[in-house]
Amino acid sequence: MLDVGDQVPDATVWFAPRETISLRDVVEDRPALFLFYLFDWSST
């Protein structure tokens, strides 16, 4: 877990099916809240 003021790791994540994005690009100019969960786009 990150604390207030911590830097976001330089990671690439799935933004949508077949679309990736860098976490640092998302938070470049604004704060953000990230929620991660499994199997959103899968049939399982």
C-alpha cells in the first residue's frame, strides 16, 4: 500500500480490453484512486 506522498511505481496495467496504460501517465497531473480486482473481463 502506498502512503500519501509516495510515488506510483512505474508499471503498465490493463486499462481496458486490449488497451494498456502506464500508471504514471494516469497520475501525471492529478490525484487518482486505483481499485484492482480479478476476472472483470473474463468468463470465469
